[in-house]
Amino acid sequence: MNLNIVLFQPEIPQNTGNIARTCVLTNSKLHLIKPLGFTLEEKHLKRAGLDYWKDLSLEIHESYEDFRKKYPEAVLYLSTTHGSKFYDEVSYKEGDFIVFGRESSGLPDYIKEENRENCIRVPMLQTSTRSLNLSNTVAIVAYEALRQLGYPNMK
């Protein structure tokens, strides 16, 4: 696996389906941290992921704490609008975990606090809107990490 894409309590099935496609096409593992705002049988989830589901490397975690117990030494980069660094200012390594929060509220403060030095953000205008769409943000950050890694095993 090139990267690990982690969705903390995702709420919108179409976003997760799109992200699943991105993971398959970039040889990245998708981690979903419960609770999910949908079931894995949701038709919008399946439709957005098309026929890529059979090729997806997927792990589902019961909680953030369970995720951290399984991967205690993992390097985490947290994508948040409150990140102190731009997403392209860090040096990604193969196997890194890039964590994205809920569509409605992002990541909880306790998670950002324990990983403060690795909070990253995608630059955008400061307007009344909150942020980019989750699946777009995942693609932007993942492709920067893959660029840094030399697009391993990609044509």
C-alpha cells in the first residue's frame, strides 16, 4: 500500500464512495472509523464507488481509540482547516496515514491536540463557506503525497 487514507466518522456515502475509487486507483488503503453516517450497503455509496469495491483494501475500526491501538506507531497527518502547515509542506513517506474528519464538523479537538505538529491544511479563501468537499480534499492531499513518493507503481 502506498498510503493509508483514514475517514473519521464519515457522514456522506457519495464522498466515501468517491474516496474509495481514489484509494483503489492509487493503491491506498481506506480506513473508516465508526460510527458511519450510512451503511456499507447504501446505494449511493455503491454507485459512487462503481465496480471498484472488489479491489478496495478496506479496514473498519470501531472507534478512534481502536484504530490507534492497532497502529500505535503510525505517522498521522491530520487534514483540518486549522492546520498550521500547508499539505505540501510536509514530507510524506510510504505507509503514512492521512486522516480526514467528518463532513459537518471535521476532527475533534482531542485528536488534533495529540497530533498538533502534523495538522495540515489545503489553502483556500477565507469566506463564509467552511471548506472544500471531502472527496476533493482527499484527492488533493493524496496526490501530493504520491507525487513526493514518485507515483509508485502508477503509470
